Amino acid sequence: MGTCDGRSRHGGPDGAVAGEWNGMDRSSMTGDRRVRVRVNFSGRRYVGIVTMPEGVTRVSDVLNDGSHFLHLEDAQTRDGGPTGGLSLNKGSISYIQALEETSTGSSALRREGGFHTVDVAMTMLDHAIRGRLFVPDGMTATEVLNDERNFLSLRDAEVVGTPEKYPFLAICKAQVISVAVTEPVGEPVGG
């Protein structure tokens, strides 16, 4: 059975929908930018391509855009097995790392504030994730946790007790059990 966007649908576990774009590269039709990502999803890992809509510069913007699914093109499992196209329910994503994303460097997007070192306990992991959470001036860490975005952005993240380290990691708030601020404020950041 097909969908109105041209993909064939195959039901998958935990909100995953596999499909293909009928052999067409959607980004070549729209001029959109493509970013390779690694996704931890319900205990499984995938690497694939996220197509960034025109005007969107960060994967975190795609994650927090209000849509329920994230589509990966050319998705592969951790062992390298191809899955083709795969749409993942964002609420079931534990965390995601952009592997090739470049910074926009625009000072218009920068906000003043500081980094808080936090330990994040996750529903799907036996280990906490430690990283630096940006808290804009005039806000508290609690306000950042409760804002409208579905994902937390951590810098210098690591899965405690493992060799896994990430320069940037987006964590789904729906998968978070608790957040402990272990170091209130790091170095200030100016715009």
C-alpha cells in the first residue's frame, strides 16, 4: 500500500515505518540540504540521511518542528544492513547525533547564557548521559526542560560508563526519566 507522498508503507516496531521514495532523491527535486545522522531508537541504532527543508539549518530544528515522524533516507542498521527509507516516531527516539552538520555561524541565532553540566537518566538506557545543557540568560534549567521543544540539545555528551562520546547530542524529552544538574553554570556564552 502506498502513501500520498509516494512511499510504500511497511509497518515496523515502535512506530517505525519503512519505505522508499520510488527511486527518486527528494533533495534533488527541492534543492534541500542532506545531513547524515546516527539515531538510537528503541534500543536499535540506525544511520541515515535527513533531508533539511529549505531555510532550516540545524537537525535540532527538524526534531522540534512539531511533526511526529523523522524520515531517514538510505538508512542502515548498526551492523551495516540496509533498510532503505525509514520513518521513525520522534517520541521513540532516545537520542540522535548529526554526523556531518555544519554550524551556520550566524550571530543572529546566538543567545547569551551559560552551560549547565547535567546527568540525564533515560528510559531505554542502563547508563546516564552526561553533557552540557545551554541555558539562556533569564531562564533556569527547569524552564529549558519544560519549554515547547521535544528534544534537549547537549554538547560534549557522553554515555556514562561507556566509551561513547558525542560533540553534540539531541535527546528526546519523552525518553527522559530525570535530569540532575551536577554543575550549575559553566562558561558564559555571548551573542
